Amino acid sequence: MAAKPISRPSAARAKARVARTGRKDAASRPAPGKGAAAWSGRFAEPVSERVKRYTASVGFDKRLAAHDIRGSIAHARMLRAAGIVSASDLRAIERGFALIVREIGSGRFIWSQDAEDVHMNIEQRLTALVGDAGKRLHTARSRNDQIATDVRLWLRDEIDTIAGLLIGLQAALIEAAERHAAIIMPGFTHLQVAQPVTFGHHLLAYFEMFERDRARLAGCRTRVNVLPLGAAALAGTTFPIDRERVARELGFASVARNSLDAVSDRDFAIEFCAFGALFMVHLSRLCEELILWMNPRLDFISLPDRFCTGSSIMPQKRNPDVPELARGKCARVVGHLMGLLTLMKSQPLAYNKDNQEDKEPLFDTVDTLKDTLAVFAELVPCITPNPDAMRRAASEGHATATDLADYLVKKGLPFRDAHEAVARAVRFAEGEGRDLSALTTAELRRYSGRIGRDVHRTLTLEGSVAARNHIGGTAPVQVRAAIRRARKVLRGR
Ligand code: ARG
């Protein structure tokens, strides 16, 4: 028999091993059962304590226990239906799992690093409780398709929770926009006063960003909702399994079409983190604005004390910690996305242990999103605008200059000429230390003879916002129309 170039014939290998360790196989191996890993039959010595600690994932993947058990029960029922295990085995397995669920729920379940991960901890306990039936559970399955199934099941539930929280935040934005539909503030470009906008319109900009995020999350869910189980280690299994049945029982919309892909790709987790990163980036923009608006120089809004904190040294301080922290947490979610992309990069097919590293970033992304969404759904209704300060700021930066140019265009002046005339009027107003809107008709007429007394309506803040009366414009009537549309969208497209 010709040995493959990379592996020595097994007799020679065993001899070399005895020479290396000075021990014969069976004698040096821990007795099967207690303390021995499920795969220990092939090994000459137990794994070192340090390696055990290094490779164990139970410390974090025990979080998947409930979904692991759900997947296992569906698998066991399929094994029974396919005649692969007996009815009494299935009864024993279901009875064992009922006990384990109770043990985990009450905190009595003992998680052991010796059993490496959530799957083997639960399987070992099952076997301890029900004997051989527990040992039959892993027929036609591998931890590779098992973990891929667990993560998808778990993430699908978390996505549904997060989608609900996101709707809550969007609803809070709609309510706030309705309350503040007609409040006027300066709209900025380059952080310089540009044109007046309504606060309701400004808030609804975030509704739109979050609505696109929600659509991205829904798209991600359809790709999460695919069953990997049945792929086994990588190539499928020799048993007559019924994957469609397992998919139905677990609520998966379809079955993964390629076993190698099913056990190895984590693109669904990457995609979820991409959703999360983009959502946090959007939220960080709102956070940045809240922080700016709370600066006493602007004083556009206030937040109740319960969202702020003081300083241990400066008695006068009242800091917008919640928006600052959320802005900071955006960094960790973006970091998790980068981590998962890098984890997947260049991985050869099929499963590699690298993928164990997908859990903690994914878990932390989910936790960060849920916490952040809940806090902001509570915070947004508490944003109290200061209409006087907003108005003052809007009436100080010649914010209606574009309105005057548009006025001149409507009187027949080409836009470029109108722009030039208004620019000169602004320069004059600046020199006078007055706002453009405060100039008299006579003063304004120096820059264009087409200006009449009706100009003052266009130069007011109310006139300016009301004139932008089309879909997507800032006019209060449009804000109210947008609110009606947004409510419909939230009720279910
Ligand atoms: N703890 C592993 C993970 O998270 C489970 C799959 C282990 N498979 C294996 N062949 N070692 O990916």
C-alpha cells in the first residue's frame, strides 16, 4: 500500500509516537468518559491544560445553549422519522433535554472547559442523563453544521428583537417630528448657516436613514434564515436524512444548497455586522448633533438630567454622556465588522477553527445594538428644543439669502445675476452688523430695481420654509405629510 506523501504509514506513525512519548497508546489515554474529549480515541495523550483553555469556547458559546438544544431536538426527530434512531431513543433524548433546559434555566447546569464547547457540554450531560440514546444524537451530524445552525437560529431571533427596537426608535422620531414640525432652526452645510429648516424635517432625516437600515436588516434576515444542518462535517452524510423536515421544524425558509459552503461561510454574520456598523454610523451623526446642539453657545436643545452626567472636578459641568458614548460605541461595532471580514479573508474551504472567533464580535455587536437602541428610544422623546435660540441663530446668518435670489429670478433676473446682486447686499448688511432680512426695501433696491415691498415676505424665516413646499421639502405641511407616510411605512410597507 502506497502511503500518501504527507502521512507516514500508521504502524510507523504509532512507533514514532511511542518513541516520542515513551508510552503506548491505550495505557496513556484517559479512560473514555470522564475527562476525555469526544475525539480523544485518536490521541496518544490528553491535551495540555493550556491548550484546553486556549481552544475552549464554552465560556462564551454557552450563550447559544437554548438554540443548540432546539436544533438538536429537531435533528433527533428527523433521525427518528428517517428510521435512523428508535422511538425510545427519541423519547429518552427529549426527556433528557427537558431536564437540561431546566438545569440551565435554574443555573444548576455545570459548564466544563474539559468539554470544550456548548455542543459537547450539552451532549455529555445528555448522555449522563439518558445513556446510549444521548450518544446516538450526533449521528449524521458534525459540530461544523451544528454550530452554523445554532448561530443562524440565535441570530434570527436577535434580528427580530433588533428590528422591533429599531421600529421603536423610528416611532419616537416620528412623534418628536410631529411635535416640532414647525419649529425653525438654521440648516447647516459645512457647519455654517445655510438655509432655515424645520426641526421636524431635520429629525425625519434620521427616520429615513434608519428606515434604510431596517430594510438592510430584513434583507440580511432572509440570508440568515437558511439551514446548514445536514452538511455534516463538510461533504454531507451517508445517512438518509430529511433536511427539509428539519428546516420546517426550525422555521428556516430553505436548506443550504452546498455542504462545503454551509459549514464554512460566515457571510451572514458579516452582513449583520455591516448593518450594525452602518446603523451606528447613522446614529453617531445624530449623537454628534445632539452634542453640538447642547453646547451652551448654540443651546438649541436640552436633555433631562437622567441622560447627562456631571464632572468630579468641575461643579458647573453637565455632559451629554449618552450621545458621546454611543458615538464611541460606533467604533467598536465598526471594529467588529472589520474583525469578521478579516477572519473570513483567505480561509480555504471548508470549516476552519478560525470561525470560532466569530462569536464574541457577533455577540458584542448584538448587545451593543440592543442597548443603544433601547437607550435612544427613551432619549429621543426627551429632546426639548429651545425655539428661541434656534430662531436667533437662523436669523443671524443671512439664512434667507437664497430666497432673495429666487425672488429676483421670479422677477425675471437670470439666476447668476441674482446671486451676484444678493451677495453684494449681504456684504452691505454684514458691514452694518445687521441680517439681510433686516434691511429696508430702499436699502435692498440699491442692489436691484426689481425689488418691491413684497420682498419682506420672502425674507422671513416662516416664508422661507413654507416656500419649500414639495415632496422632500422642509415646509411644515410637507413635514406633516412625511409623518403620515412614515407612520404607514412603519405599520408595514
Ligand atoms: N466551537 C466551534 C466553533 O465555534 C464549534 C465547531 C467545532 N468544530 C470542530 N471541528 N472543531 O466553530
